[in-house]
Amino acid sequence: MATLKDVKIGQTVRVKKLTGDGAVKRRIMDMGITKGVEIYVRKVAPLGDPVEITVRGYELSLRKADAEMIEVES
């Protein structure tokens, strides 16, 4: 099971499943990250936090803890 945290810079992946509880999951979904959407990983900060992604045509920064809750597939 790969999560968004494991994806390398420059890769595009598809969201398979969101884990986590209510409020956090809802916040991730409100950002446009839903099942089946494609995510392109633009940058990862030197210490791994945050991860910069492009989703639905806009740029977004996610904490590593949030990225761990997003299961992805190539």
C-alpha cells in the first residue's frame, strides 16, 4: 500500500483511497483530493515536510502527516 508520502518528485499518481477520521478526511476532500483524482508531486521540502502537489490544476502544500492518509496507485 503506497501513500502520497512515498511518491517521488515528478511522479503523477491516482488517489485510490482516503484514510483518517472525519474532520481531517473532510479537509483533505475539501481541497479537491478525492478518489480517482490525479496528483502530480512537484516538490518535497528538504526535511520532507511539506509536500507540494498539483491537483485539479492548482498547487497545494500538504503536511507529511496528511500525505500519509492518501493511498495512491501509479
